[in-house]
Amino acid sequence: MTARSHLFAAMFATLGCTALPAMAWNATGHRLVAGLAWEVMTPSARAEAGRLLRAHPDTDRWQKRAPEDNFDRHLFLAASTWPDEIRKDKRFYTADEEEPTPLLPGFPHMRRHSEWHYEARPLEAVRWNAPNLPKRIGRVGEGLAQTAQVLGDRKANDVDRHYALPWLIHLAGDSHQPLHLSLRLDASGRWDKLGSNVLVNVPTAQKSKTTLHAFWDDLGGPSGLRGGSFDTEIQQLMARYPVEKMNTNVSFEQWLDQSWRLARQFGYPENPDDSPTLSEAFRTQSQEVARKRIAEAGYRLGVLLNQLFGR
């Protein structure tokens, strides 16, 4: 275990859980990750993914406007945002904050796993007695490992496996969003909650005043991107970042470490506590980082599912 791993382990031991407003990539970002994964998945991996998602209890919710000629791909894309959608779904509950809700058919449990969406790691030395630090720094690495283990276990029951697949698709995206690995304290010593408490001005945006985390979330593209425009974006990403030139053979820990390093180097503008206006240079650089991370997440997810579903 590295020195930094010991530090993170100590943080887990001393900190608990807190609700976060951050959502990671917007719906388009997550769908792009899923779409790129689908492009590199083998026919057998696609078939297994489709089989599992057709059995998911919420498949009926994903079937709306599904094209008949590529139904499994539609389910795969729709499933990518499901873990965010259940955050406000009254059928589910947040452990340690709400009373458990009744177990419904087809689900292994009804927990929201809010802690799986992020894993805040200190960008610099922090004081552990600082106010408003999270009680738990998140466990996206744990979520990735657990869902991958279930999906790769052919002896696991399909209830566990069809529940795990939307999570793995989604967490591949979350873990590649740099600010989901960011634990930074502001000038007053308070945690900025993955950049959600950092107010910024984006001159080119429809809503110029936003948070730094929301700015990063929206770098994947307009949240409602669908149809031909969405497919064009997939092809543009594949042309800009060819899969054969991307490093797809990396561990989950490397996914997280890369995001943490990018958050340190590129995640924050100068003087982030002064509600800065994001410069054109910062916006351009952030867009490039985000697009490449979405491509990496998609390709790595596709390669991983080929391995997990290999026969």
C-alpha cells in the first residue's frame, strides 16, 4: 500500500458520509461514455448486456422511444443515468439518513449508494479538524470493484447482475470526472464539496453564473443531446481519440488516480474562492480534458465488459 493509500484509508476510518449536490457528468456525458463503450464491445458482450438490462425492473421506464432496430443499445444508454435518477426516487433510501424502504421485486436491495458516485481525495495537505469536512469521502472505487466482481461471476444470480450493470456503466463515467476525486478546502478552511461550493462565471453559457462542478459536468455536451446529433458526437470523439491510441488496460485505481491528478493540475481556475470569470484558455483546456476523459471512460468500460462477459 502506498503512502497516499494509507492516507486515504485513515480518512475513511475517521470520516463518515454526507449528501452531495454534485451529479458527475450530465446525462449526455454519461450516455456518451455508454455509447463509446458499446462501439468497442463484442457481439457476445452486447448480447449479455442486453439480456441483463431487459430483465432489470426499470426496463419499462427505459423503453420509451426505443428504436426497434437497436433496442439493446438504447437500454444500455438509458441505464447509464439510472444511478443519478434514483437519487430522488422515493422507492429508494439513503443509508444512515433515511429509514429503509420496502424491497421491491427484481431488486437485491433499495439503497441509493450515494457514496459510490465520488471519492474525494485531498488535493493538498488539509487540517482534519477543519469545519464542514465530509463524514465519508466517498467510495467510487469500492462501487466499481463490487459491481465488476458481480458481473464477472457467472454463478451470481441475475437479480444481482442486472442491478450491477447500470451502476458499472455509470461509475465508469463518474470515476473519470476529475472533480469527483477532489477534496479541496477553501480560504476559510471549509470543504468545497467537489467544486459545488465554488461559484464561477462562464461568459459563453446561457446561465453565466454557475458552480465549478456544474461547469465540468456540462462539458460533455447539452444534456438533451439525442438521435443523429448524439451519434455524430460519438463518431467525432472516436475520430479525435482513436481507441487504438488510448490506454485501456489500466486498473480502477489508475482511473481514480488519473482523475485526482487532473483535478490538481487543471480542475480549478486561479483564485477559485473569488467567484472568478472562467477565461477562454481555462474553458478550452477543460473541454479538452473532459472530452478525453469521456473517451477513456467509454473505451475502458467497453474493454472491461468484454472481459467480464467473455465466454
